Amino acid sequence: MHTFAYERPATLAEAVALLDAHGPEARLLAGGTDLIIRLRDGSAQPAVVVDVKQIAEMSSTIREQDGIVTIGATTVVADIAASELVKRHFEALAEAAAVVGSVQIRNRATLAGNICNASPAADTAPPLLVYGAVIVAAGPRGTRRIPITEFFVRSGVTTLAPNELVIAIEIPVPARRMGAVHVRRTRRRGHDLASVTLCCSVDETGVTRLAYGSVGPRPVLYVDESGVLADPDGADEAKAPIFERMFGDASPSKRSMRASPEYRLAMLRVLGKRAVRTAIERLAAERAVEA
């Protein structure tokens, strides 16, 4: 393993100062499920590893205030999957968190780390896109909020500066009744990276939001405001052109060992249609409960 310095700052200011001093030569340690592997195989050779688990501003909390649910950057994925607050407002995010890696990984991996790793196959990315999450980042110039739609660039790359770190993820509580679902396709049951990961929501005004990943350089979001996809009695012929527009830009890698581009594109369409139907059913169930 490559030799590196280890720092454990107690404050956010100390962590930012370390990142500002070392820039791309620094790596953050929260859950470490990706970093430790990369340190061992030599693909990451940082000058310093900055352990952020003791920083109060990045605490592992999930709280709701003024219509915003804030998830601290050191919150592990297992806690998100189990959170009643998350399951009540963001059912699809809880579903996605429940299938990240294995049980052992979910007890260590953080939501912030999952998205900062910027894997196109990250299961939590599509739900965060669908729910309109905002990434709270801190750096030498203070705090800024980055819409999740502006966060991902390509595999392994985000719009974070080298001297910035994520301190929280904010998700607005849906203003309208909504049905949402997360679905994925893998080579086998159990622990595996997704060949396709997808989230869909349908709200009571007929707006459909559909996000997917693992079929291009970054996860993407599409919004249909026509009401056609959200219509439970709509004809497949009317919905087909909208699905084609949504999926037309998907470009799976030809080098992936998990599945061929042709298979991924086919499964993207199958899962997309299933997800829309399930989201419609869940919205109907919400309405029935409140009736």
C-alpha cells in the first residue's frame, strides 16, 4: 500500500484547510468502502487521507425542518434505508439505499460518498435526481448548494472543486401526493453493481419524473409534464414516443463486463415501463389512504 499521511480534523474549518492545502493530493475518508479498496490496489495514491467522521457539521443525522429533510454527510446508507422519515417522504430513496452493496457495506458506506464517487451505477443517484436533492458543499469561500442535476459530470467526476467537501444532502418534501419506485437490473441476486438502475415518480398533477443510470457516463433525469405517461388508462402507443425520447440518449459502455449495450438498452425500456406502472399504482394507493 502507498504511504500517506493521516489527518483527523475536529472542525469543518480544519478539514477545508487541509483540502485547500493539498487539493487533488488529498482523499476524504467517511465510510471508506471505495477508498480502502483503491488504496490497497494502488489506483489511489494520496499524499494525505482526511478522516471527517468527527466533524460536527457532517454528523450522521436525518432531520426535517421547514419542508426540507437534511441528511448529514456521514450518515450511513443502512440508516437511510431504515429511517421512517425517509420511508415516509422518499420511499424510492429508501428502496435504493436498501440494495447498495452488501449488509456490511451499507453499515459503513455513506450517502455522500456514494454520490461523490460519481459511479454511473450508483443506486442512490436516480432517486436523488427524481426528488430534486441539493448537495451542500463547503470550501474556502464558504458554503454553496448544488442542485443534484448539476453535480454529476462523468464517471468519477463531479462539479466539486478539489478543496470542497459535501457536508449534507437536502431533499425537499414533496409538495403534492406522489408515487415513486426504484428498480434495478443485475447479473445475479444479492450484492452486485446494477446493469440498469432507475427511479420513477408520478405526482397528482400528472408530472412524471424518471431518472436512470449505468447506461451512460452519468445518471440523468427526464421530466414529462404532458400527463400521458401518468395516465393509468393511457394507450401504449401514446406513451411509446415519450419513452423513446427519454431513453434515446442512453449510451452504455461497450467495455463493461456486466452486460452488453444491447441488453442494457432493452432492460432500460422494460424497467422504465414497469416503474411508471408501479409509481401510478402507489399514487393511487396514497389517494385511497387519504380519501
